[in-house]
Amino acid sequence: MPKNLLLTIVLALCALAEAGDLCPAQTILSRGFDGLKDGPGSLIELPEHGSVLEITNADAKAAPERLLPLPVDRIQGRLILVNCDISADNISVGPEPWNGIKLMARIQFSGGEAWPEADLPVGTFDWRHVFFRFQIPEDATAVTFALGLEKVTGTVRFSGLSVTLGPKFVQASAAPANQPIFVGHDLPRLRGAMVATTMKEKDLDYFTEHWNGNLIRWQLTQRNVSQEDPDFSGYDKWLDEMLAKTDLVIVWAKKRHIKVVLDLHSPPGGLPCSGGYMSAAGPFFTNPQAQAHFIDVWRKMTERYKGNNTIWGFDLVNEPNDDATAPDCMDWQALSLAAGKAVREIDPDRTLIIEPPHGGGPSGFKYFNPVPLERVVYSFHMYEPFRFTYQKVYHHDESAVSYPGEIDGVLWNRAALDKAMKPAINFAERYRVHLYVGEFSTVRWAPGGEKYLSDVISLFEEHGWDWSYHAFREWDGWSLEHNSDINNHEPSTTPTARFEVVEKLWEKNKKDLD
């Protein structure tokens, strides 16, 4: 029996390394917590669970964790799969959405840091099996595994932890240098905005006539719903209501000669997120029935809108996060292909819009391959750096940070924004595909917000991408019509500096007059 958990990992990895290249699906840790003595918490013996690591925290400002560094040079570029049984008592709600029970990796790489982790609830729950996975970047410099509690009170128990080494990501072959790039429309550029599901026709009038937008990203967003919907009847009822409204929106858009992206913001079997809607995470990647229903939903919508040219494309799902894909489910690479094929069977000419996994950000393209289908546009969302774009969203007393400037030790300017989008740029160049920035923004009270928007949009324009600002007449925190006073919820009587930045580009728009 090894003396501690870290030694178990190291010995297993060393044995594998001596045998040659690390093979797919090799378990590198399966001994649980026998002999683990150092750090917070205690080891207890429980019937049917054996040795259990139990951590209790009474200080909501503390973060008691066991930290286990992994030998990064032996796992670079690999997929890591984590299994663990967890139970908890009286876990409080943390000050931030990401605080709580921690079953998490901390990855440092040349481009920054990543914190993949299991999504776990608050409160009290009996033993449940937890599974998640994460990719180790090729340029990783340090990887630490953490188990414990972060800025919450209560008790958590971990049992039967196992870590399995998966295969390396295999990048698809580059497209021929002369391959035409599919765009899906004949206009010089699509420049628009996301719109709320509460949008009225008069709002669209204003957006097209006064702002000259030629694109809306129409989000099918399910809010304030229960996860207790095993047969998806509640989801289907909501969807039918939304599609009835969608029919109207498409008519409004056609009348004004603008294009529509049909964005499935909330798939069946999703996970409630901090934004208040059902997201493409959690059960969406652990329930085979949810994935089958997702494909059926796209069959249904394709039948409904087959041949409708006002719709530029079907955005298959918003910001997919497949880190917790169960063994009997498809990850986003496979599921996006399955849904795309279902659409193609009904409407072969429909433009598909596909976002990368890990939340739809540009970094998601690092370990994602283009789907083997034609007529596909790829999309990502740009909110980096989040410390700037999302400041004071969760806590008004959070200190302000300005752009351009140093944020969390990194100098953020136009060059840094370009670097943050490099995975998307590389993806587009390697596979000769068109990119659409489906969302980008910064909260209106962020110091230097107009400069941020100017820099990020200039990069979109430089690369020839289509884009939609987030958002038009949705939450006023993103609004171009409100000033920088966080406490003022009334529209400004004069154009804001942020609006003037975006308006300059909307003025260049042409409309689809077919």
C-alpha cells in the first residue's frame, strides 16, 4: 500500500512511462484515500465505502483543500477522466457561483490558467457518483488536483477517487489551401445583436431603422424551470410556445430584410446556470435520453423552417460544456455531428452554426475538430478577460479594473485580445472555415468599455468575421442605451460612448433585399 495518494499517482505514471508511450484509458489512480494523512480533513472508515476523506469547514471565508500535484511532463496533451463518489451535509451557498465543493484540477500553461471541475450542488445529498474530464494542454507547466471546500461551510466526503488517463487529442488534417470558405450569405458582412425573447416588433423596428442592424441572434432560452422533467413534456410545452413566437419574429425580420440566427440556448435536460437559464451542461451530457431528444428537437425545428431563407443558420446549442460527459453519452464533438446529420436529412442546404465545447469561448477550439459536414459556420463568444467584462456582475463591492491595463497580472490591450482569440483564428485558417462571433460584450460600467469594444470589433473586422453584440434590450447591464452608472436603470437621453463605437460599424451594413 503506498504511503500517500501522490506517491500512488507518481508510481503508476512512472510504470506506464517505462513501458513506452502512455496508452489510452489507463487508470493512474484507483486506491482511494488509504494512507492519505497530510492536509485538512480526516480519513474515516464507512461501510460499503471503505476509506473516506471527510472535510468540514465552519469558516465561510476559508478554503480547506487537499492539493495533489501531478507529474505534468508525463500527462501533457492527454485527456484526464475523473470518477469519485461524494456525499455532503449542509453545504452553504458561496459568494461566487464557482465556490462550493471542489473536485477540481488547476492547470497552468503558457497561455494562462484553467480550472476544470465537477459541478456539484449545495445543501445535503446522499452518496452520488461524480464523473468529469478535462484536457491537459500540450504546453501545461503545472497541474494540481484539489479536493475540499471553497468559501462555503458544511461537510463533504470523498470516496473511491480514480483518475484515468485518456488518449491524446488528434488534430484533423488541414484543409487544402485552395478550398473555398463557406459563409452562408451573400452580404459583405452580417453585423447585429442578440435579442431578448421579450422583444416586440417595435423594438426590431428601432434596431433595424435607427441602428441599421442586419442580423439578430434569436435565443430560445428556458428560464426558471425545474430539472424534474423526465419525459421532457415541460420542455416540449415551453418549446412549442417559443416556436410560435419565433414564427412571428421571422416574419418581422423578413419584412425588414434582416437575417436571423436560430440559437437553441437551452437544450432538453440542461443544467440551471448562474445566468438563470437551462444551459448545455450537466445532465445534457450524462443522460442519453436528453441527447436523443435534442436531436429530435432539431428534426422538429428543421421540418418547421425548411427552406426559410430569412434564417441564416441553426446555432445547434449555446455554449456547450461537455466536461462531465458520461461513458454512455456523446461528447460535443460527436453530438454536434449527430444533430447536424439529422438536420441535413431534412434540409440539405441549411447552414449549420457550431460552437466549440468548454463554454463556447475561443479556447474551446484547441481540442475540437470540424465536423465532416458541408455548409458549416463556426462560432465563438468573446468575453475575455472575464475579470474586466463581468466586473461587479455578482458583487457590487468588487474593485474596478480598467481597459487597457494590467488585469490579474496580465497587460490587456488589443494585442492581448488577439492572442486570446488565437485558437479560433488558427482553427479558421487551418480548416478554411468562416467564423461568427455570436456574443461579445462588456458591462456598461467597466472603465474603458468603449475602448474594449473598439479593439475587439476591429479584430473581428480585420479577420472578416460576422458578429452580433450581446445584447439588444435584454439585461440593462449589457445595454448600449444605458450610461456607465451601475445604479441608473433608465436609458440615456444621449448616445453613449459604447453605442457610438458599435454604431460606426452598423452604419456600413447592407440589407438582404431578396
